[in-house]
Amino acid sequence: MRSDWHGLIKVLEIQHVRNGKVIWEDRNLYNMLHTNGEEFLLTALFNNDGTALPEYYYLGLDNRTVLLADQTMEDVEDEPSINGYSRQTLSSASGWDIELHNGVHRAVGNIITFTAVAGTWGPVQNLFLTDQPNNTGYLIASVPLSVPATLTDGDAINMRMALSLRDYPA
């Protein structure tokens, strides 16, 4: 648990799977909430201009070497675009379970899988959350992976994340 963390996303578990075997895994990876993401969240919560929440949120992988709070979607670098890679969607209406965990409310997302098909993609070293399937949306948050990943044909990255406004004991 980190009392100094002021983020949004915690990757509860992530695995890189090859030939049915886990070759890398990690737990409890913390994000950076981008300035752009703060604007998105506050506008969604308190703006009375009729702006609606998106139907879906999108998770992507990229290869930025540095994560900075003021980055936007224009700063996302080397997001794969070949061999089966695509941003993964989470429904804003049904992609989350709200639960109370050790005294803190959190939204836990469904398991998300990125898969390489008919070739290789990567390396990637960050997971990011946005509100659009392209680069026109808000860069809400980014999570650095503890190990860069390059996926070969048939490899998968499986992950589950939670969103909360403060950290909680495991």
C-alpha cells in the first residue's frame, strides 16, 4: 500500500503467456494520472453541459521511454498496429464491478487480453487508458510495465486492473 500514490489505476495482475506458459508476470503496478485525465474525470463528474460518458474505454500498449503528467494522446509512441494488435475495450456500463476492498471502494475491470497473430509486435512497456479508439481522446492514465514485452505469434498479455481514488491494502 502506498499512501503517497495519487493515481487512478492499479494493475492487479498482468501476465505474458507463450505456448500456454507464463513467461513473465507481475502484480500491483501503479499508474500515472495524466493532467489530461484529471480534466476528463472532473468534466465527466461535474460539467453540466450535457457531455456524456463514453460507451467504452480503451486500453492500449505503447513504448514511451518516459511517462510525464502533461502527456496527451499525441505523445503515445510506437503503439503496435500489426499482427493482431488492437486496443481493448471496457464497457463503461458493464465492464466493471464496484466493490469495497479493505475499506476502499474500487472498480475492478474484466480480464483484458492482447494477442499477437501471424507475427510479432513490440516492444511495449506501458499500458494506457483513453476514452477513444483513436488518438483524438484524452490520455487518462498510463502504467509502466516492470518488463518490456515483445509478443510473437500466439503470445498473449492478460491483465486485470482496478480503479480507485486511493490505495488499499492487498
